[in-house]
Amino acid sequence: MTITLKPTASETTIQNNGSDIFTVDSTGIAMASGKTIQNASGDVLLPVSNTPAFSAQLGSAQTLTNVTVTKALFNNELFDTDNAFDTSTNRFTVPSGKGGIYSISAHLRLATGVSNLNLAVMYLYKNNAIAKYGYNNHDANGRGAADSIALTTLLDLNAGDYLEIFAYIGGGSSGSGHQLNTAGHTIFCGHRLIT
Amino acid sequence: MSLYEKIIALYPELTTEDFCPLEGTIVLQDDSDGKGAFIREWNHPTLAKPTDEELA
């Protein structure tokens, strides 16, 4: 291995066997294309990248059945850096080699006018089991029209782990008919944190 | 008729509270895959889980 310093009037480039590694100038250090700074474990520290990252939203209104935990259909993908979100299963799966701490967020908007929505729950499933959930409990007072639930959490995920969002509505017999509604308001997104 | 309605027809004594995921003992789930709802959990202390024939 031959390390070479190639200074100019304004910058110095460090090469390995004739290939640029990085350049230092008055503004800082610029890594050459494809070059990284890694820790002892081989994790890439620079350049930073909060990926995998994904964002998907409801494609069209989805009617929910009363007292039934129902998977939300996020079949409108906005971006997906690692092709890790499957719109056919509405599932995000951690790609191989991409385990770590993930920030996951979801928001559900419930719309249309049933008169007695007493309880609305959003579940974040990890590997087909409840990982986190949030809910609005209106007790016996009910809620007639729109309602919404938001959830943000950090999860330590391994390659192959998969995440899904489920919704639940509970009310009297007329609770059926509530919908997940409005694409921009019913979303599922996340990204791996830089660690 | 939804799965919930079929179960209520079999066991009229059940209420929506029994299906509440926070406090109930029965969980119905629909994976939105076209196969319909199914009983994910049945932990009711006295009532037996309905058979497929009873729910058909």
C-alpha cells in the first residue's frame, strides 16, 4: 500500500495506490466518491445517511369493521430508499445488513359520520405481534366525525424484522363504517438512525 | 354478516367490551388480504371459542 499526499496551493489530496481517498482544504475534509470513514466494527460513520428510509400513505379510503383489528393499506409509496416497503403487503421489512435503531411514525385519520365511535386504536405490529400502540378513548360519549391517532417511537430492529400498522374502532352497533381516510393524513414512515 | 356479528349471534351475552383490545378477552383481526377477519385471540373465561362450522 502506498499513501501519497498531493498538495496544491488550495488543497491536499490523500491517495492510496494512486486512488483518491479524501481531500483537505480550508473548508474541511471531502471524501472521494465511494470512500467512507468507519469505526472498528465496520459501521460507516461518514458520509452520514439516515437510510433505509421509507414513507407510504393510504391509497384510497378504507372502511373498517367494528371491533376488528384491521391492517391499514399504505399502498401509495412516496419514497423507499432500499425497496424495503412492500405495497402489496403494506409491510416494512428491515433489509439484510441494515439492523439498528429506527424511528418509526404513523398517523391515522378516521373519517365519516358514525355517531358513536367510543374507542380508536392504532397498533404498530412487529413480526405479527403488538410492539406499540396509541389510542383515543371517548368512553361512552362517542365521537361522531373525524378522529385521529399519531404514534412515534424508536425500535431496535434486526434484519428481517417487519412492521405493519393496524387500526381498531370500537363502538356500538353503528360503529362500522368508519374509514381510514385522506391519503395525506394516513401515513406510515420511518428511517434508521445514525448511530 | 361480519365475524363480530356472527359471534354475537352465537353468544348474545357478549358486548363490544369483550372485543376491546385494551380490556377484552377476544381479538378479531383482518389482515386486509381478502381472506376476511379471523379470531386472533380467544381468552374468554367461560365461553368456548366458536368452531369454523358454527361461524360458517
